[in-house]
Amino acid sequence: MIMNTLDVVLGEKSYSIHIGLDLVDRIDLLLPYIRHRKVVIVSNVTVAPLYLQRLSVPLRQAGIEVNELLLPDGERYKNWQTLNTIFDLLLNSRCERSTPLIALGGGVVGDMAGFAAACFQRGMPFIQVPTTLLAQVDSSVGGKTAINHPLGKNMIGAFHQPRLVLADPGTLNTLPDRELRAGLAEVIKYGLIRDPAFLEWLETHLDDLLTRHSAALTQAILRSCQNKAEVVIADEREHGERALLNLGHTFGHAIETGVGYGEWLHGEAVAAGTMMAAELSVRQGWLQAADLSRIERLFARAGLPVFGPPLAVDRFLDLMRHDKKVQDGRLRLVLLKALGKAVVSDEVAVEDIGKAIQARSAHG
């Protein structure tokens, strides 16, 4: 079995990302991080029947005490109430600051387990075993953890880097088509913000990705993680370059909050939000109309929305003002100077933002 390894070099917080088939079964990669023969695995009711035993049984056979918690599945459960069930397990199981917490699942599981790990006794070891494409290429890497608030997505959280990431493309064989397509939005993002050669590769190999060709998926995950790792190493806590990873996210988070968490998948909202950002970039005189069409074709081929929901522009803008990237009351948006070159700007007129939203909304 071929395993690709990337190192996220962050001094004492450095860790490895392993990418390869059947890594879910590789407890030899986990054991060095389980020092006191106890571990907690947080998963959800959808993923656990598929993969939990592949992790837990070999660990128990190795003499490890395994404590398990299954969360409800869905973005709408990414809240304080669900987070407290993780704390309940950690306390009832008498976990210590050195007890590793393993997240087995998609982005919601990883975000919540990671936030719990950041908070419990002010920080416990955290391992990511992502089982969705979106988690494997984005949310499992970089240490962002959070829960949602009714007024804004991911507004309550902490930076807490994992100790290890095991990304097994084989888990994507059980992923629903809609979830796979949603993950592609984050893959496409890397090409748009900083890797034009990868964008061309995606245009050529998109059909292979949609049919779950193992080599293509592995390459897409590897290239995405390489891009994200480089950005995180340069700017771990998002003081500068890391903000570029949020292309489409300020618009997308407003969509997710506005329609109700879980109605649109995160990747779907990011795709529509990216189209709004690209539309605004054209209106700024940066992107060409042909570039906008090229982005739209790629998202459409991936089965992702290229228009947002029919939210009123004023409501949309109000939701965007709750975004974490707002500074001094000004919206800071990730826009495209060119394909493969993103910038952060807080100098765009609100009227122009509204026009871009209108043009790229279902009623537009």
C-alpha cells in the first residue's frame, strides 16, 4: 500500500498528514500517540456503523481502553448542547489531559471533537480520521475548531492543531454523491486562489473524481493538503495569507445561516459564495467575463450550485457582517485578481457587493 505523507511544520505543534488507502486500519500509526492505554473516539450515527469497529476493535486487541461517543449527524447539531455530550463522556470516563481524542467522521465531527479537545483541561491531544472529501482536503488540516451560533457559523471556537491526520480515500466509496460533490468545492478553491496548474488538472480529471477513481481522488487530496499545509505553515492563526483560504466563505456562511444550518451543505454554499466573489471580482475589473464562465462551468460540471438561494440582499449583507473577517465594521472579502491569484480587500463598496449578490442569487 502506498502512503503519501505531508508534514505540517509548526514547531512543537508540527504533525503529519498521511494519505492512502486502508489507513483506517493502521492502528500502528495511532499507537505512538496513545501513551496511557486509553483513548476516546468521537464519531456520528452515520459513520460509526461503517468504520468505527475498524478502529476500535484492533485498539482493544492491543490493550487500549476505548471510549466511544456517537453524535447525531448534521450541521444543525454543531452546537453547545452536542458539545456538552463530549465533555460528559470525557469526564465520566475519567479522561486526563494526556488522553487522545480521535475524530472519526466529516467536518462537523472534526470541528466539534477538536473544539472539545481544545477546551478539556485546557487542551488534550487530538487526532483526525476524516471520512468525507471536504474533511480530508480542508477541515481536518490546520487546527480550526468551532461550533455554530444561530447568528453565525463557526463563531465560537479555538485554534487547536491535531497531532496526526489519517486521510483514507477508501472511505469516500461510502460517501453519498451530494457529499462528494460538496467536497469538490473546497478542492476547486485551491486551484482558484493559488494553484492554476491544479485548476487545469481538475478540469481534465473532474469526471474521474466524480466516478471515485482512487488514483484521482488521492492526487486531489494530496494536492489540496499540500496547498493548505503551505498556507497554514506561513500563517497558522490567520493574520494574513491564511485568510485567502476563505474564498467564497463569507458569502457561503451567510447562505448556511440564512437558510438554516444543514439545508445547504457547506460545500454547496461555498460554491455559490465563490460565484458571488468571482462576480464581484469581475465588477472590480479584475477577472474577465471568460474567467467567470470558466469557474461556472467547473462548478456546474461538479453538480454544485452556481446561484445562491433567494435571500433578500439586505438580509444577506446583515448576515455577512457577523463574519469573523469583519474588521472595524468593514467587510473583508477574498476576491480574485486572476485565476490562481486571490487577494483580501476591504475597499469594495457595499453597493457593489449587493449587486454581485443580486446577480448570483436565484431571484437575480
